[in-house]
Amino acid sequence: MNLLYNQRLPFSALLFIVLFVVTWPLYQYVSDLDAIGYMEVAHHYIDGDLKLAVNGFWNPLHSWLVIPLIKAGLNDWAAFKVSNLIFSIGSLIVLHSLLNKFSLELWLKAAIQYASVIILLSYCHFELAADVLLVFLLLIYFNLIKEEDFFSSIPKNLLAGTIGSTLYLAKSYGFPFFIFHFFVIHLFLNPNKRNAIKQLAAGYFMFFLFTFPWLMALHWKYGEWMIAFGKFNAHWNFADGPPPGPIIHPPPHEGSSSVWEDPWHMRVDNIGSAPFITVALHQLRVILFNFQQWLKCIHDLSFLSPAILLLSGFMYFKEKSKEWLYLIIGVLVLPSGYILLHLETRFIWATSFIFFVAGGWLLQLLFQRFPLLKWQRVIIWLLFFGSFLLEPINLLKDKIYDHKEIFDTADNMKARGIDGRFTSNIKADFCQVIAYRTGSPFYTIVKPIYPMEELVKELKQYRVKYYFFYYQAQQEKDEFLKGNIAAMGKNFIELQPGLLVVELNEQQFVEP
């Protein structure tokens, strides 16, 4: 048992590798639209097409890191899976170092380390290109600022700025997060306020030194100074009707699978024409909604997270310990910017480990002050660890053979000779992944409501060859076959249950 405690890092890494390899077949079909964007970018770099490779939506770091794997012969899906494996092993290494910086009992450090294997495994199989890389980089950053001499070391603050730049190159949110978090930790945790200014300057200098070339590249491509245009409130629509612009958005260039490769030209921004009170009320609604989402997200990490946060705050005010403040800042600052914009649980995955440390420390202090019987402690510890493992295990269960439909549809398309431009009534996310796998470009219908005659006009304009009609009931199919789209069809293919493919009559096409 002592060996498992003392050698928890190599054993946890080995356990992760074994579980990852064993479970690979169960999650071989996992696909996500974001990964397609990163794949497209990676191949543009491989092809040497920098104009297409520079992308304001998909930050470049993950794409850069998978290029050697693709060049080594791995297909795109395998390359991203292996990259997630590497990032997760890195996270286990950094977590081992971070746990050693807290006064936790040896067995508790080992238990958190081994439990994190399951958590990281679920992150790996959640999507091909979710936030596994960001988790790794954030753990490096959190571990660095927990060093005893961090607030007296200029070199370590220079390193923090460098790591901060990688956060941005991995995800656009890393830009405002680092600027805000780096300032907050020096404001509240740095005991020497005079040195804090020098250390802030050192960190920010390195951050901007390494981020500025990418900002320049974005300006070179888009002609604007920006850090991102993803979900940073880029889409504003205050009208009651459908948003302005076309119904269909084509891929951004020849050879692209869909608009999601570079959604820059999809932006609908009418914020300038909206009254200030309308914008303010809209943003307030967004903040309130995302605050509710944050409560749900931390509950997904552990149903004990709200209690852990409140008790950590109590311990800080009681002891005035900066260790508690370090944990609280990590939990609160990471999601703070997302509350202004858009929040999903995966965005704050890294805080699950902070909650884990804080919760374990709280229980350790509780048992030191209030001794309980062994069986009582065992039950409480099982409840604690189970709260962190419940959602990861549930996700792993739900993701088994997830998205197999995408692979089946792509294979069926190839077998039936369906090749060319296509669109669909629903399941645009699935179809955009299918487009990448088949090489048939997908023309995305972006409006939820539109006049049918306008859609028919745009189908002809863009020379869309196939219309995919997904349905659940025979009545839906019968109604569709009486409509305008079916009237354009020259061939009808029941590709699979619930999917009717209409090959459109090319004689009706007009030049765009």
C-alpha cells in the first residue's frame, strides 16, 4: 500500500494509459464540430497555406501540436485522441506536484491522484477537441503560482506570462482570463506590494510578447484588431423576426467542408443600431442566465461544490490563510468572464481539481477536530469521492459508441455514390462532421425560421445537389414530399431509417 501512495504518479499514469487504450474502441466514434475546425486548420498548416491556417475562431495551439502526429501517419481522429492522452498524462504529472504543495495526508493525495484518472479519462472521451489542453495549461499555471517563492521571483513571473500566452493560443478566453487573474493574485496574495508592480510588469511583458504575433496575424487576415470573434457576443439580434442575411451560409472557400471552418462572415452584429437600454438589459439577462449555468456547472463537477466553496470562504475569513484565498480565487475567477458571454461545464473543468483539493482539506480538518468512528469516516470519504466521480462515470457510460450515426451515414453516402454539395433540415452539427469525413461540402442553413421560397431560391443559387431530410414519423415524411423541396427532386434515396436524401434537379440551378 505504501508503494501505491509513494509512487502514485507512475502508477496513476500507467493506469490512465491502460484505461485509455482499453476504452478506445468504445469511444472510437466520438466526434465534435470544434475538432473539425482544428483539423482543417492543422491541414492548412501542413499544406503551407498560412492565409487559411490563421483563424480567429480556432486558436492555433492544439492544431500545431497535432501536426507531428498527423505527419507520423495517424488519421485526424487518432491524432486528436492521442493528443488528449498526452495532455492528460501531463495533467497527472502537474497535479502530483500541486498536491504536494498542500498539507494533505499522504493517502489523501494518492486517492485524489487516482480518482483524477477517471475524471481525466472522461474529459478525453467527451470530445476530440474539448478543453483537455486548457486543463493541462491551467494546472501548470496554478501550480506555478503556488510555488513558495513565486511572489519574490521575477523569473517565475516571466514564466507565468509565457504560460498565460499559451492559454490564449489554446483558447481565446485565455487572453482576458490571464490579464484579470494575474492582477487579482498579485493584488490579494502578494505580500510585497512594491515588488508586485515589477512582477506584474514582467508577467504582462512576456504575455504580450508571445501573443502579439498572433494578434498581428489576425489583423493581417481580417483587417481588424481583435483577440477573437467566437462567442464574445459576436451575434446580437434584437429584432422579433428572423435575423438579417442569407438563409444558407456556404463554406468559406473551395475545399472547405462547411462554414464552421471559419465562421467569420457569419457574424450578425446589429448592436450599433440598438438603444443602450436594450443592450444593457440584454447583457443583464445574459449574466443572470449564465450565473445560473455556473451553479449547474459546478454541481456537475461535484454536487458538493457549492458547500465546498462556502466552507472555503468561511475558513479564509476565520484563519485569514492565503492558501484558502488561492483556492477561492481559482474557483471564482476562471468562470467570471464566461458569465458575461456563454458558459459550459467543460470551460471550467480545471476547477474540479481545485474543488477536490479544497474539499479534501476541509474534511481532513473536520476529522482532526471531530474524531469519528472508522466506518463513519469511510462513508463520508466515499460520499466525497463519489460526488466527483458520479458525473465523469455517467459521461463515460453515455458516450459509449456515441456518434456512430455520423460514421454510418458517411459510409452509406460513399456506398450509394452521394457526392457533392448538400444541406439538411436539422442536425447541422452532425452533417458538418459528415461533410468532413466524406469530402462533400455542407451548406449550412443558419436561420431557424425562413420563407420556403427563399430557401428554394438559395438552393438553386448555390447549386446544392442534395437535401437531407431527417424525420421521426412517417407523417413528417409524407408532408415533406408534398412540398417545394421535394418538387425539385429527381431522385429520392432512403439512406437510412429516418433520413431521406433528395437529389435535386440540376437543370433548375442558376449561377450565383
